[in-house]
Amino acid sequence: MSIFPDYFAPLHLSLVGKALGKGLLELGVHDLRQWTHDRHNTVDDTPYGGGAGMVMKPEPWGECFDALLDGLEEPPVLVVPTPSGIPFSQPIAYELSEKSHLLFACGRYEGIDRRVMEHAATRMEVRELSLGDYVLNGGEVATLAMVEAVVRLIPGVIGNPESLTEESHSDGQDQLLEYPVYTKPPSWRGLDVPEVLFSGHHARIAEWRREQAVELTRLRRPDLLPE
Ligand SMILES: Oc1ccccc1-c1ccno1
């Protein structure tokens, strides 16, 4: 749900687009203005208590929920991208990939009237999630990122599921950052591929990759290192 539905055209490309084509998931994009009734299709208004900017009115959201939940066998999970949310993470992506129906509420302006999330919580699970400690102009870009992170975990979407286990933040990597990767040519602009990767000695290669992952994590994300 968004006032800028065209933001989601990219979801018909690449990996998510292929998954849609294979019928592994369905995607609906809903223009919130469809649930306004005034001449200007108004979705926002001035904030109670004063302050800069505008706040998204609750009524269009409520009517949108009514329409989208009508006839559903079970309630969806409402995901609300927001800078004040719980940090989105790979474990949360896995959790969401196992849900049968996700609904993303893309806020704009100074945010969505709080009563929208309070009302939503009476009829579905609500997850207010942040993509990181920075500010975007709206929830659309965050939703695109979350949809890609979640959809790629759905069985059948990624050709080789093994590649999911060796990524940064994956269980197969103990949540460490991913080791450096190389391909041909063996030497490029005076830079050589580490010798160990030519050894064919799988145990040594695995050991080197683990060491690289630990070192990279220690340098860039010491918070991810086990106690
Ligand atoms: O900055 C935002 C504005 C609207 C909706 C989401 C966000 C956001 C920022 C970081 N993660 O989500």
C-alpha cells in the first residue's frame, strides 16, 4: 500500500520477477488514494500538537485494510517500515518468508497516524521494522529491500539454495560477514588470487575462508562476533 505504486515496478524484474512468473508468490500493489473520497484524494493533514510537516490520515488506511483483508482465510502480517522500528535482519527475513501473506504499509510525510497501527493490531500481526539508522522519504525503498530479502528465501526462488547458507548473516556462516570471493583471471592489474584457492584442498580452503570471515567481521562488525 503506497501513494507511489510505480515504485514497485522493479519487482517485476530479475529474481522476484522470475518467482512471480513461476507462480512462487503473488504481488499486489495498492494505491492508497483509491480509498480517499475527496476531489483531491487527500491522504494527509496537519499534525495535532503542531510541528512541521504533515501526517497520513487514518481513514484511507482503515478502508484499505478492510478491502485487502476481505475474504482472506487468515489475517496477513502488516509490515510497516519506519525509522523508529525494530532493526530488520536476516532472522526476521526468514520469519517473514514463512508467512502466507505480507502487507507492507508505505508511510510518507512525517509518518502514519499512530491509530492506524493500533487499529491494525486488533486484526493482524503488526511488525514495525527499520532498515537502518538513517532517514528515507518514505517506506517504498525500504519495502523493496525487505521484499527482495524475504522473497529470495522462499523455496524454489533461488536456483541453488546452498548459496543461501554461505552469505553474510546466514546461519551457515554463524552470522559472520561473507569471506572475499574471486574468479578468473588468476592475476589482474598486478593483483593475484590467494594461492590457497588453487590448492584443491577443500579443508584448507574452508579454513582460510572462515579466517577471512572472522577477520572481516572483527574489523567491520565486531558486534556480530560470538561472545
Ligand atoms: O526513513 C523512513 C521513512 C519512512 C518509512 C521508512 C523509513 C526508514 C528509514 C530506515 N528504515 O525505514
